[in-house]
Amino acid sequence: MCSYVFLVGQCRAPPTLSRAVPRDTNGRESFPIRTEVTYKCHDGFVKIPGKSDTVVCLSTSEWSTIGEFCNASCGAAPRLKSAALRKEDEAKNYCPPGSTMNYVCRPGYESTELRPVITCLENLTWSEAPEFCRGKSCGVPKGPEHGRAVVLTNDQYGARADIICDEGFRLHGQTFIQCLLKGDQVEWRQLPTCEAITCSPPPNIAKGMHNGSNVEIFVYNSLVTYKCDHNYSLTGEASIHCTAKDNISGVWNGSAPECKGQCGPNQRLHRVVHDTNLIGGFTTNREVICSALNTAGNSAEPEGGGPGFDTRIGIPAIAIAFAISVIIIVYIRKYQKKKCSYSVNPDSSKHQITMEHDFHMNESKHNLIFKV
């Protein structure tokens, strides 16, 4: 049989509580007079504010009385983006079922018609917080000059809107604006700008010019037109315009044209007949081009007999032309897809006719050179 010896001036083990246990007793069975023992609540319980959690060993070798000081409680109140706990509720750590927590709206938010209160439920959870605070409105955002703002969600505090520039302009700055706090109000901040896209000066061309020589800045869609010097013709598109690459850099939409030399009108030459019709009854399109140079290499005007006709040629030249025309008629009928050229050498005792095949009747040009 086990027996315990109780010493006068000591207390036995501290009283047992249902919701708490003594701290740091290390399994001791006796405690000297005036010894204090503090309890701690079991998990899931918290100390009730104002109630003692300590017992004392009295001179009578008895412990001082203690009641239940632990009770079930909801945990810490939830933190909300739009609201904060009221100051008098911030320090609360004991929230039994039925207790409440009160909120106030944060800067940038305003109260709604709902009460800013949550309640600890019997299952020791907090009731769902209603939308008792909502963001203040920045209003419809105004985009930058030559651009617009596109709202993504709403116009309330914290919202964002994308900035899109008009065609021919590029964004300088952030791609969005945001509804931010200013004092106790809110406004759209950090508005970027839309800058015009420009092209470098258009290229110059040899033997020509463009109409943008006096222009300093070539903005998007600027049109430049080229023209050539006298006796030069334009090859390529006469105009180019400023376009955008990736909506950032300005580039010309094509290459500049070129100016190339061109022949002047046919000159009337000495001892040459100029005519634009072949002898014969054809309806096909034909052209007789007569050209020659005199011995000095310069063109000469015909002498006498009216414009374009040398009277010294006379009947023999007409007869020769008629004979050649007859030959052409016969040859065309026989070879409709041949190309012919005829030359008459007046210095020779015999007139020579040379022929080249691949004649196209409907699109032919016949060069007839007559010399006497």
C-alpha cells in the first residue's frame, strides 16, 4: 500500500480545470505556501478577458479558488481590401459566438447601405462580410490627344484603362492609366501621350525633284510627288506616301521613281520623204518612221517643193515606192507573222531589198529609207 506524507505549510497539486491546464508544474505534487500557478487554455479556447487564470497556495495549505476562464472563440477577424477594423475592435482577441466586429472604409472607398459588421457564429467562424464599402469612382476616363482610353473592368478606385493611339500615332509612356487616390478623392493618373509617326525626308532623284523640298516634318500619310526635268520621263510611281512599320517607325511605302532621257520629235531630213501611211488598202495599224543623218551627222530640212517633200526625187522615187508597196502587199498576204525591213541604196545601180522574218501585221512598224 502506498502512502503519501503531507507536510504542513504546503499545498497539494493545483485544482483541475476542464478547459485549461497548469503551466510549468513539471509533475510536482506539493507546493510551498504563497506559490502561484498559472493556467493556459486548451487548444480551441481563449482566455475570457477580466477573468483570472492564476491560483495561490494559501497559509491554510489550500489553493485559492478559480473559475472557468477559458471559452470557445472565433479567430482573428478577416482583413478586407476595402475596409479596416474599427480601432476599438482591433485589440479584441476573445470573440465568443454572437460577438461582432465593426469595420470602417479604407481611403479610396465609400460606404454602401449595408452595415459594416460581421458576427462570430456557433461553429466559431465569422459571417461573410457583405460589400459595405465600394471603390470611389474616377468617372469615364479621358484619353490623350490623338488617342482613347479603353476601360477594362470599371471606373472605381484601383481600376485600369488601356490607352490606344489613333492611326499614325505612337504611344509615349505607360500603356495604361489607373484610378488612384488624390487626397480623400480619386482620379485617373499617369496619362501618357500619343506622338505623331514621322518619316525621314524622301530621297532625291537625278534629273528630277519632288514637292516636299520645303517641308520640315513628314507625318504619317504625307504624300510626296516627283516630276522630271525637261526631256526626261518618269519611270515608276510618281508619288510615295509615309506609312508606319509596327505602328512605331515611319517608312515610305515604296521606292522613289527614276528620270530617264527621251527622244524628241522626228526631224525632217534632207532628201527624205516623210509619210505616215503605207501605199495599199490595209486597215491594220502601221507607222512609217523615216530618219537619217546627213554626212555631217546633223539633221537637215528638205529643200523646196513644200513641207516634207524633195522635188528632186521626182517620178523615179514614186515608182520605186509603188514597187516596194506591191512587194509588201504580196509578202504580208503570204507571211502574216513576219517582220520586214526594206532599204533602197540610190548609190547602187541596183536597188537592194533585205527582209527580216517574224512580221506582226497588227502591231508592225516599217522603216522606209529613201535616198536619191
